[in-house]
Amino acid sequence: GAGTSKVATTVVSYLTPVVQVILTDPDSLTVVDVGATMTLDASNTPNLSNQISSINWDTDGDGFDDYSGETIELSWLIPTNFTLKVTAVSTDSRSSTIFKDIEVRDISNPSASIDINSDITRGYGENIVLSGQFSDNWEVSTVEWLVDDLVIESYSGTDPSATSFTHVFDSSYISGLHTITLRVTDKSGLITDDVANINLYDPTPPKVDSDFVTELQVVVNQAYPFSVPATDPESTNLIYKWDFNRDIDSDNDGITSNDNEGVGPTVVHPFSEPGIFWVVCTIQNDEGLTTEAEILVTVISADSGSDGIDWLNIIVILVVILVVMSLIGLVTVRVLENRKIAAMLAEQAEQEVEENVAPPSVDEQKAMWGGAGINQVSPLSQATVGTQYGGYSSGMSGLPTPPPSGSPTSPVEMDPDLSELLSASPPPTSAPVNSPANDLLAAFEEDDAVPREDIQHDFDSSENSENVWKPSEDPLEGISAPVSEVVEAPDFEPEPEPEPEPEPEPEPPAQNRTVRNSCSSCGKLFEVDMPVGVDVARTSCPHCGSIETIRFE
């Protein structure tokens, strides 16, 4: 138409929400520390119409989503390089993606700590034990302990011994302040140190050498170089001070041994008068510790060499005397021990001989006791008891009265060996051996002979004959006595009285042949009288009956 009429039109407008993912603070993600926890944030992505259905994260660069959400927290345990991908997806399946290159790197130093609260003070030769702790966000490579910046011990980061350190400061160190450092290095080469301060001091005074001469002899007015060999490995400088008369306090400080009359390791000093003087040398180290060395000086006159006392010679003489006496004592003890051992061996050998000797046989006993002695045993055929009563029995023995003829009615039965032993004994052929009994009998024989006077008594004619006892008739008449084989005592004719013999010459005293022996079985002592001419015999012990060998020496 002509355009003069009204026309109505409806307009429909559709708004499409924007889908644009936004990563918050992307610059902080350029370099990430190993092990550090990072917050990945995409919450600033527009979403007023709630058009975003999800936000996805690819954190390892493999193309696959690993996490979902507007914000996530994440850390990487090892260094690495990767591209972070963030994708926002809308409700109408539209999406928006951004990428961010990230480097994960170890940028943190390891931690190291020595477990001390203050400085440590130690002397030379004393142990120092320290312990430490260390760690790292990735991994520790090496652990080192240093003394005065010199590596003493080194460990790997995984060695459990790396946490402890022991050290001794010897004389190669000077006294003063020293450091012990714990140094830790991680795999990225980052280093951390912790330091402990050690105050080192010298706890011992100087030491005088063992070859130091403590006694001297000098001449009056002659200068003598005095010196004391001393050492102190822990001190670099030693100070020597000399006092040439310990008994005089020349500086009036109340101490007689510290007068400063000379300085230096060697001092030349003369003495103006003879006598005995004590010289004192005081040695001081770097720590102020002192040692005193004393010298006994004997000053003698120039014109007489005997005015002083040579103490050194006296000591040498005494030492020599002691050594000689010790040697004599050792030799004496040795000799006594040898004698004792020889006696024990001899006794042992004798006991072995006695044990090996067999008991004597019957023939040996016959030969030993039957014919070796001079004093022979009287045969049993000789009368002994009967002769005391004129050939008649006393009537108290219980034996029948022997016949008057004196001849034996029957022979005595005797052991054949004993009979042979007695019959084998020859009569003595030499002079009798002196004995106390023979000497006593000889004394009686020396008496003057007295003529025998026979006195007869007639009791029948005596006035008192009725009081004299007379035997009655034999009450045993008609009774026969038992027959016994008894050797009848023979009749003996009365021997004529011996004529006085000349006084015998004095004989030498009899030899004591009593032998005392110790039994080898029971150990008890017993005595045996050895016959003359018998030096070795065997007999039984009266205590235990053991056969023992007896020797007369």
C-alpha cells in the first residue's frame, strides 16, 4: 500500500551465554617447587546464566582429564615439565579450553640442624659427640661433617649413621675457637649448613722429659748452662722462668720458688760460694698452666774437689749394691729350690725302688737272719728253766717231774724250716761284740774269787726239829699223770769256778745299729735293731704289716 496504514511486527531475541574458561593467576604456575601444594583455580570463568556444566583439568599432559572442578589442590613429588589443560563445558555442549606450560623444579634448600644450645668447651684428647637432623623436599644427596671447614666424614643421604659425629682434638690443633659444621646437599645441588662452636683449651701442664738431670756438681764462680727439656704438644710457646736459690725469697712476695732470676729455656748462671742449692725452673704453657722442675746443685771449691757431696755417685753406688743383693738372693733361692727338688726326686726314686722290691721268700729270710749275724741263737735242746733248780722242775709249770737221768723221754716236734734255720747257724768264730749287758757281766767277773764254804744242817738233831716242815706222803701216789712229749732237762755237772782272768782292755763303744724307717704304706715310723754285718734287710711294718726294706747307713 501507500504506507498510510499501521503494521504490527513481533521481534524474538535469543541470547547465547558466553563460554570462556579463565585460569586465576597463571603466572604463579610457571615454576612450581617440588612437593609444594598448589591451588589450581578456574572460578573466575563466566557463569551468570549457569551455562557451565563442568571444568576439567589435565595435570600431567597426557591428553586425558585427571580432575574436575572449579578449584583443585595438587603437588608434584619430582621435578618435571608438562602443559596444563583446563576445559570448561557448557550446558549446550559448547566448550572452552586454555593451556599453561608448568615447570616443576626443586627450588627449596634442605634443612640441617645440630642438636646443641650453646658453645661447647673441650680439652685436648676429650671426645666430642654431636648429633644432627636434616631433611629435604625432594631427596638428600650427601651429608658431610666438617671441622674448621675440612671434611672429616661424608655419608649418603640415606645412611642412618650420618646423624652422629664424634671427634677428638689432638695436638695438631691450636687452642681457641674451632667450628664443627653439618653440611647437607640435596639432589638439586642446594646446600644447607649448621655450625657448632667449640672452645678448645689445653688441660695439661708442660711435661718434663724423662732424661732430665736432677743433680749437678759445679765449681764456684764457673758459669754453668742450666736447661730443662720440656714438651707440651698443645702449646706453641713455652715460657721458662728460673730461681737459683729456692730457700731465699728475693722478690719478697712470700713465695721462695718463684723469683725471676732468669728467663729462657737455657740460662747460664755462676754460683759465688760453695754449698748445696736448689734451682727451680717454672715452665708455663699457652693456657697459663705451669710445671716446676727442681735441680739439686752441689757447688764445690775450685781448689778442692771433695768439698761438695757427689750425690750422683752415692746413688749409683746404692743402686749397684741393691742389684748385687738382689742377684745373690735370686741365686740363693735358686740353689735352695734345686736342693729341695733333688731331695724330692731321691725320695721318690727310693719309694719306687721299695715298691718294686718283692717280699723276701722263706729262703731269703733264712739267709738274712740265719747266718748274717755274729750273735747266734742258742739251740732249743739246751736247758734254760730247769737249770735254775738243779735239773728239777719247780712243780708250778704243770709238767711232770723229769727223770733223774736227765735224758729226754721224747723229741720235741719242730717246724722243719725253723729247725733248718737254727741248724744252719754256725758257732761264733770271732770275739763277742761289746754291748751294755756284756760290760755289766764283765764287771762282776773282775771281783776277787771267794772260796766256797759248805754248811750242812741236820734238822733231825736240831732242837726245833719238830717245827721243821716235812713233806707228807705223796697224795698223788697211784695216780698216773698224762703222758706229754716233753724234753727232759739233762743233768749238768757243776762247772768249776772260773779262775780270775786278767782285766780286759777297754773296748770301743758299741755301734748303735737302730734304724728308724717310715712305712711306705701307712706313713708311720718304726725302729729296727739291725744285727752287726747286716746292712740291708726286709721286715714287716708293726702298724700295717707291709713288707719294708730297711737300710743301715
